[in-house]
Amino acid sequence: MSGRHRVTTPDDDGRAPRRLAVAVIVVAVVVLLGVGSYFVFGRGDDSAPPSAAPSSSVPAQTLEESFAALHLAAPTGVALTPVGGGRPLLFGDQGVQDAWSTIKAPLGLAAERKHGMSRTEANAVIDSDNESARILTRSFGSPVKASEELTAVLREGGDTTTVPAARHGNDFPMLGETPWTLADSATWTAHLPCMIGSDHVLELMGDVAGVQDWGLRRIGDRSPVKGGWGEAPDGGYVVRQIGVLTLPDGRQTAVSMSTHRPGMTFEAGTRDLDEIADWLTTNLRLLPGGACR
């Protein structure tokens, strides 16, 4: 409602002042009602009430409630970001863990840009082979350059992570020791399909070996994924994974997830991420999808 109403004017023949008084009262009442309607309903039919939440919050709230109902064996966290970019939706434990072998996806892209496709790159991504990853790291020429090249690829994907330099003099950095938040890794993964020259890396991620056949691979056997795992100082494994899911409407969502507790085995960690994959499957239509612009 706009608060403006068309009011019939009194006759012009000057009949009965009483009619004029009644008309004035009617106008006053109508104006007051219009003003009250303005404050109660807003400025027009195209304006939602001030207290109304954006419609996009409804799926997020539903996802939060269903995630909270999961019975996971260890603290587990998830970040979801629409492909093409957007604010990540975060669930569960957001403690910062080392990237482990998930960092081999951006490492593979950086190395491919510098040297072209190689069997070494394929081994690093498909088989999660550590020696192949070390060869790719050294291929940049110097420890400092290796950190800079990987940091640049992360920045291109909207990720604010800075890859730490080597911890011991001239040694090359152990890139898997890069602390990588779920939010940052989901953001980078959401940009990956849109980055120049990323098709081959995504193809390798869609063809990972059986050792990475868990988590998001339960949703689609060709979903591009990269797993990472390793033992933390408390004796328990960190198990994490990044990947891209295609939704029923053709849009895509980037996922980053991890799980960890003291004494946890690799197998227990993959079971937790399998459960997250089942949760994602159940809620596939509610995930925040997007596309490259």
C-alpha cells in the first residue's frame, strides 16, 4: 500500500455544512489508516516486511538442522561454495588442518602451466603419490619460487592462503603442511572449473585411484575429487577431501570437508566422510549451486 487513496469530494452546491464535517472526518480516518498501513506493511507490494528473512536462508537453515542431527564419530566440518564463487556455507568443526594431499590439485595445475601435462602430475593427483608431488615442487626451480607459484594459483581461485616457505634453510617446502581452512579450500575449488587450463586437472581428479574412492565419490563415480590424509601430532589421522558436485539442475557446488580426532584411523575418517556424502546426497537439491560466469 502506498498510503494514498482517492476520496470523493463534497458536492459543490453548498448543501448542509454537516456533510462537509462528515467528509472531513472520513478523510482524516482514511489518511490515518493509510499511514498505519504504510508502517505495518511497508512501502509497497514489492517490499518485504523488514523482519522477513531472505528466501535463500531457508535451505541453509534446513541443511544446518539436518547436519546437526548426524551422529558422527569425530569432529567433522564441511564448507559448500557455489561454482563461480560465493560465500561458503560452513557446517560443523572449522578447525584449521594441514592440507595434506588435497594441495596436489592446485600443485598439479601450477606445474602443468609451467611444464605442460606430465605423467608425474597424473601420478600426484590420481594416485596421490608423494614422490611425484615432490618432483613437481622442485620443478619450480627454488624453494621460494615453489611457494610463490602455488600461492599465485590459490590467489587466482579467490583463496587468501599463503603457502609457507621451507622450514629448514634451502629445503623445498612440504606443501602438504600448508594450513588450509575449509572455507578457503572450498572457495578455491569453486573457482577451479572456471580457471584457465583447469580441464586436465579436473579430468585427473575425476579418475582418482581406489585409495581415494570414498566420500564424494559415493555421489558420483566421476565427480572430480582430491583426498588428503595424514597423522597429526596427537596420533590420530586427519582425513579431508575437496571436490565438485553437479546438481540435478546442472549447476555445481564445490565441497571441502575434513574429520579428525586423537587416535582416529584412516578408515574411521573415511567412514565419517562417507556419512557426509550420504547427507549431501539426501540434500542435493538444497546445495548452493552456481556456474562459471
